Amino acid sequence: METASPVEPLHLRACLARFVTGVAVVSYLADGRVRGLTVNSFTSVSLAPPLVLVSVARSARATGHLGRVPFSVSVLSASQGDLARHFAGTARGPVEVGWQWTDDDLAPTLSGAIATVRCRPWRSHDAGDHRLHLGQVVAADLRADGEPLLFHRGRFGDLGSGHAAAQLAGSC
């Protein structure tokens, strides 16, 4: 049986970049400090039990913590591109980060997020150059207003602005 040649990684990345995703920040506590990273690979897995999945590069510092400590996912609003860049390590300048804490052992969430889920680690699985971290949702909150921050072809955008919406919809 003949096997197909592997797909060139840069070509695959370009193809996958055509899929519009939301943007979130995953936060967790490590060494007594709040840490966070920007992700666009976050999804719902199950409602019973309530599970979500975050895919993190195996090379990221966070991957060693997320399978062991509670974590939170803050779904960013369209106005929070600066926070997305900050937690991706590509900030354009100083960014003020506002955390919302609760009086339990769960990780804080970002102020201004349009939705948040707070999780306890459930399972982790190796997946190539990434690690899939599943969290059991123990709390979830949403804001009634606000549009999501979107990611498409390496750029942030939103649903509301005509230019960004056209760019997201018609650039394939």
C-alpha cells in the first residue's frame, strides 16, 4: 500500500488559517503568580460532564502546568486585541491587565471578557507537537453584550467593523 507524502507544514498552516476562530486567554497559577497565554484552539467537548479543551504547544511553559492546576478561559471581546497580543508575547507596548478573583482555589479570569469558564484539570493527551488539556467546568459566566475578538489569517478582527468583517469573510 502506498502512503501519501506528508503535507508541508507551512502549506497546512496557511490552509488552516482560513478557518476563523475566536480568541481566548487561558490563565492559571504557577509559582505564586498568575500566568496566561493566548489561544485560538479552545472548544467545548461535553455538556455532561461539562468539559472544554485547550490545545497548547508542547514547547509552551503552560503545558507543564495545565494538566495539574485549575485554569480559566477568558473569551476576549473585540476591544481586547491588546490583551491577546500581550499574552501571546507580541505586545506593542505596556498593557494593563485586570484580573477578577474569587475566594476559592480556581484561577482568576480577565476583566472585560465576554465569557469565562473556570476549570479543574480533567485529562491531558499528547497530540503531535501539542498537548490537549481538558478541563471540567466548575463555573461559567457571560456578559450580555460585546462582540468576540476573531482570528483569521494571522490577524485579529471583529464582526462589527465593515472593513474587518469584509476582510474576514472575503479573503480566502
